[in-house]
Amino acid sequence: MKLLIIGPQGSGKGTQAQIISKKLNIPHISTGDLLRQTEGNLKKQVNEIIKKGELIPDNLMLRILKQRLNKDDAKKGFILDGFPRNKKQSDLLKKVTEINKVIEIILSDEEAIKRISSRLSCMLCGAVFNKITNPPKKEGICDNCKGGLYQREDDKPEAVKKRLEVYHKETQPILKEYQNKIIKINGEQSIENIAKEIKEKLE
Ligand code: AMP
């Protein structure tokens, strides 16, 4: 199954994508994680853009994504988180592969900002926790790999405002292109309930 998960920052799409990935045994491919793992001479340029909450140029993004999609584990399916983010990327994706279903998580900006300000990410494996709604078992330590937790530079208020602006202006409009494949989910529920709803609607 080839899935997209789309929603504003803080909607819990990364968390849900990890749950779905385990259940369906398909890789969770997060373009944000791929970019944060960039090494070599692209690293500085990529980090500068991410810090400001802006988008990486489409061609570079697609090149990185294609490399990941070509790996063996993605052949039978995947859940793609963070891509496409605009019309150009959606057109490019259509040329590369066909998507079966699109999960849209709906959340107000007010709630998104509230959640992001208490979000923590793992330095090693990229797992996401929330100080209030989904705290790690041990403070500052990732439950999965024992890596250290930190607040991402782009989870700071100015960058979050910019990222939500980009989401409404560039990402939300592409949802209409997947109209007959969309599963809409209310993001203002517990992680468990959202996971249950997604599972039921995917079946
Ligand atoms: P995320 O972890 O999905 O919130 O992504 C973090 C940052 O990575 C974004 O704010 C962008 O700067 C960059 N990024 C992630 N995915 C994309 C994409 N599909 N196109 C361009 N930039 C991206």
C-alpha cells in the first residue's frame, strides 16, 4: 500500500505514520527526517532553509526522495510524510509512482502552535514526543533508541508561524487533486483514537 499522510505541523502525522508503518510493515518515509540526515556539502544549505521554516528547492527534494523510494524496502509500499508539499511536488510524484490513499489530519492553527511548543524530537532516530500529550518514559531520553531529545530549531515560534503559512498556502490546495483517495481524520483526539480511526478507514 502506498500512502501519503498530510496535515499541519503538530497534527501528529509523524507519530501516526510510525504506527501505520509498524502495523502494515511498510517504511515510514519522512522527507523532514531525510533532510535532517543530509551530510556533506548540502548540509549547511539545507539546515539554513529548514531553520527559517521555508521549503527546500523542489528538484533537490525530489532527488533525495527518489533515492529513498528506490531502496528495496519501499518497493512493496510506504507511508510518505512531508511530501508532496506543493503543486509542483505533487505533479512530480505522480510521474514517479501511484498513491493508493491519502490520510489528511485536520487541526486548527491554535492547537498546532500549542502542541509544537511542547514537542521534543530524538537526535538519533527522529522519534517525536510531546512533553504534555506523549511524554517519554524517562525525561530527555528517547523510548525507542535511548538517544537524547531536543527542541528542533524550526519548532521555535517564528519558524512555526512561517511553516503554518506555507502549509495553508501551498500544501492544503493540493489535497483536491486526491479527492477520491482522501481519508479525513480529526486530529484533536488522542493518539490511540486517531490510530484506530485511520485503521478502520483504511480497511
Ligand atoms: P517536517 O519535519 O516535515 O516538518 O519538515 C521540516 C522542514 O524540512 C520543512 O519545514 C522544510 O524546510 C523541509 N522539508 C520537509 N519536507 C519538504 C518537502 N517535501 N519540500 C521542501 N522542503 C521540505
